[in-house]
Amino acid sequence: MDDRAQAAPGRPPGKTQAETQAGTQGRTQAPLRLGRTEFAPGRLLVMAIVNRTPDSFYRPGLTWDEGAALERVHTVVAEGADIIDIGGVPAKPGAEVPVDEEIERTVPFIEAVRAAHLDVIISVDTWRNEVGRAVCEAGADLLNDSWSGWDPKLAEVAAEYGAGLVCAHTGGQAPRTRPFRVSYTDVMADILDRTLELAARAVQAGVDPSRILIDPAHDFGKNTWHSLEVSRRLGEMTATGWPVLISVSNKDFVGETLGAGIEDRLAGTLAVTSVAAWLGARVFRAHNIVQTRQALAMVAAIKGDLQPVHTVRGLA
Amino acid sequence: MISRAVLCPSPPLLARELTGRDPAVPGLRAACTAAVAWLLEPRPQRVIVVGPAPATDDWDPAGRLDLSAFAPALGHAGKPGLPLSLGLGAMLLDQAGYTGTRVLQAVGEGEPAGQCAQLGAALAAAGESAGQCAQHGAAVAAAGEPATMLVLGDGSARRSEAAPGHLDERAVPFDDEVVRAVRDGDLPALAALDPGLARELMVTGRPAWQVLCGALGPRRPVTEVLYADAPFGVAYLVARVDPGSRVASSAQRKFSPK
């Protein structure tokens, strides 16, 4: 299913109905460039998670084997993923993964993915500049810096290779640490401060502004109440004009909100995904590609950005 | 003089509003409620609340816990926000219906043991002088004992792989020793806790416990542990501390006060 933006009649250009209704008075979204492709603002992108780790939180070890991982890439591309997000280190605490080990887990795999899928956008989830350099050499298009500029040199690497960069918020947490009694005077204000500062620094370092995304990073340095607040107020991020990425798939805040175990969080994930899409988010990091694609297509159709596939009900 | 003291933990989830529809820790809250009721039983003229915070400071007694810092949807209380530990202490006093004088004393997370002990001694002495003053006034002479102390803080947050700070093998033995020391009224053992190790193990209670040691001086208290568990990988401890009047000596310390 293609949810490419289509012109809807009677609407000012560059402003969606959701933005108008949410009363966001901010900057208009501009095209997002990733790899060799330019994505219009109304185009909603799915980023498929393919972890090269034995111990990530959701279905640990699913794609630890390289053959299984490549098979997973073929599947998610067929299911409509636009971006493959490859991670070599889990976000949760655990055994240390040295730089060379992280490179060993990601680089050969990126080369294999690139060989099999010339046009898919390859993203790498890392906070280390050494890894960033190695994966860009191997053909990565986007550096997904989930740990919020912990290594400031990562932006320089993105600039050097013409790669994109995700600027996330963690509340200052060190990589691979869990939130412990974190509190904010205003969590969204803190997120805006940090992500906009990182985006500005990235531009200053030479990263192409059309390749920068901002990410509130649900659950990172946040309790469930904070992540719910972020979800409710996501329009404040999209109003900045920067494209917003959200990463909510099967996360703990969904589980805590619903009292749902790790295998029972899909409906909650899709609900957050839908609200975020309505509020203007553009990239959705996900485990469940088919379902995420469908939820996004539905929201795009409600917004008027996508024509329904087939409409004969009451029309025949 | 401190006539009674109570140890309570200071996780945000002690506030019922923060755990959603699930009370999550009813047993822990009940233990805190029971301990604070006991603390207020002698009708103290003042309650000194001691808890860890980024810096040593005394806080506005009108302050309260700002729940919105943890759950924005709950909104501001409209009162000056306190550091977490003192805010929870104030909450426990409110829940017990205490409306008397309260002193809210934060102790810096990195405060050395000696400084903590000095702070404790100064707080106890201030309580004593206040008590003496009060006893000169006929109207308040029968008001009750001078001061009690509510001490907030927790053991390690690194007790298991699922704990906030992940697993550190030293965490459980450290907490076990704290519980033993509290159970035995062994203040010297609490006073000797290593701040560096405590910090590495994400133990928040260390400085506050050492303030209590300074406040009680050389006495060997009789204690009762009401709760000692770690349902989420963080060690919570609720205990009553009755300082008694006995001064610990090497001879006495051969025998357990229990």
C-alpha cells in the first residue's frame, strides 16, 4: 500500500488538516532527504527495527544470526518498510559491547543489505562516532543517535559523509542506563530545548538540514507519565518544522499503560502511532511493519493525505 | 533530643497518585503509615524530616511534593516544590494529619559521613533547645516530647538485572548489612557506610541514615523493621527507631538490646 502524499483539495499548501485543527502555529514541514530519496511532508515512513544483538528487549536474538537478519530485511522491505534501522547494541543495560564488536555486528550486515536492496534507506542505531564512521563507509544513510549526542563527534561524522542524523532526547541519561526517579519541570520543554539544540549543532557541524530529524525518545530518561505527556503534546515538536521520528514500538510505557506483557502491546503501539501521525510525526520506528503501515495509511486517509484504496459502499 | 525516629523509603511510587489504577505497593505504604503514626504518637512539638537531595539545605516547611515533575498530567500543587525525599516526608506527615512544626532538612547526596553526623547532632541539639524553651512556657509544657525524626532514603537500586541500575553483585550484601545494622540498632555500622560504594550502588539513603546516627549520638536504639523488600530491584526499608536512654558501651554491645 502506498501512502505517498496526494494533493487534497481546499487546503493551504504545506499545512495539514491535523496541524490546522491542533492549532499549531509553527513552521511548515519541508521535504526530508534520506539517501538519494526526497520524501514530501505528507509521506509517512516506516523504519523497521532489525537488531544485530542477542539481547534486545523485544524478541531477543530474533535477528542475531546474520542469515535470519537478512531474511528479516527481505520480509520487512516486502511489507513496506522504507528504512531499515540496524542496531548492534541494545538500549538496556547489559554486557558491554566494545566499539570493534559493534562494528563487527553492523558493518558486514549493512554491506549485505545494501547489496540486496539498492534503494532502501539504511539507518544505524549507534551513539559512537567510530561506529558511525564505519557504517557510513559501508553505505548507511542515517545515524540514529538514540542517546542524544552523548558523543558529540557523531554529528561531525554525519556531516562528513552526507548522512542524516536523528537528534533525540534522553534527559541526560548515559547510554544504556534506565531512568531512576527522573523528574522534569516541563518534560516537553526539556525535549524541545535538547533536540533543537542538537539539530542546530548538527547544522553548524555541516549536516544537511533536510536530513535532520528530531525524536522525543519515549521511555528514554522518562517514566510512563512522561511518555504519555510527550505523546499528547507531540504537536509542539512537529510545529518546529523539523521532521519528527517516534520510536514507541512495544515499549514499556505502552505495557504499563495497558498492563500488557511484551507480546501484547501491538494495539497500544498502533494507538500511539496513530495519534503521533495525526499530530504530524513523519517517521515511525516499528517491529510490526504490516500493522504499522495499515494504521498510518488509515490516519493519512483521515487527514486527507491519502486516497482510499476502494470505495463503493453506498456508492453503487 | 530525638525521642523517636522512623526510616522510610523515598521512591516516587510511594505517592499513590503516581502508580495509576494499580496501588502497586500497598504493603509498603501501609508500613510507612504505621511507622509515621508511631512517630507522632508522643505528640512531638516538632518533626524533623531528613532526606537526601543534590545539596544540603533546609527547605520551606510549607513545601510539598511536586507530583507534576513525575506525572505532568497531575498538575502542580500550587505550593513550593520540595526535593523528592522531603516531599515524600511531607506527604507522609500530611497523610497522618500532622499539622505541627516541621523542619525539612535536605542532606547532600555526596556529603561525607562526618558532615552528616555533625548535621544530625546540630539538628538534635536545636530540637533540644527548642524543647527546653517550650518547657518554660506553661501552656505548652504538656504538649509532648520535643522532637522526632523522619528519615527518608533507600538502599541499592542495582539489585537485579531488571533494577533501574541493572545488577551489581555488591548490592544485596550492602543492603543486607544495612538491614542488619538497623535491626540491631548498630549505629556505628550505619555511620561507617562508605559513601563511594553507596554512590556506585545507587544507594540514596546513606547520608540521611548517617544524619540519624549523628542525631542519636552514642545511644544504642531499640528498633523494629516493619518492611524490608525490593519489589522493583530497589531496596526499601521501613523501621521504627526508639533511641532509649542507654549509652552504648563496648560491654553493652556484646548483648543484643533485643
